[in-house]
Amino acid sequence: MLPTEYRQFLQVSDGGVGIVGPAGYAMLWRVNDLLRFNKEYEVAEYAPGLLLFGSDGGGEGFAFDLRVPEKPVVAVPFIGMNLADATQLAETFDGFLEYLAQL
């Protein structure tokens, strides 16, 4: 089950692309693209337990860490994707949006 904050976001916007705050940038995928992109990036093989939901428009993906009950948001590199390289950005989806706004 996806975090409530994220599900509410999808109901209102179904993804989005753009600048957040002074320097943050995010490409948040449409709900219809989530499974396809996770399959194409082979997340189940290289970073099992993560669910990608977007990217920074460059080399990092944004994902929920589904291995943890709270489902924090992490960043993971697309090239050389590995759980060991996942970096927690925020404890919640709303916290993630706040993180982007402060970049």
C-alpha cells in the first residue's frame, strides 16, 4: 500500500514535472507509469523493496522504501542501482516535497 500522502497527491495531480522551490527539480511519474518504469529499471532485481515514483531529471530516482513500515522517501542512482546506495531524503512524502522546496 502506498503512503496516504502520496495517494492524495496522485488524486489531485497524477504526477508532475517542474521546479520546486528555488533550485529543486522533480519528475513525479503518473500512476499509469509507475509499474512500467519500475519494471524497465529492473528495480526488483537491483533494489528490491524500493518503488520508484520519479526522478531528479538526471541520474537519480526517487523511491519509497517499502521494506520499512513508514515507507520513507529515498534517492537511488539509476546507473549502478543498489540498495546500499539508497539515501533517505525524508520520512514522509510531504517531507520529501519540503526537502525539494529547500534545495
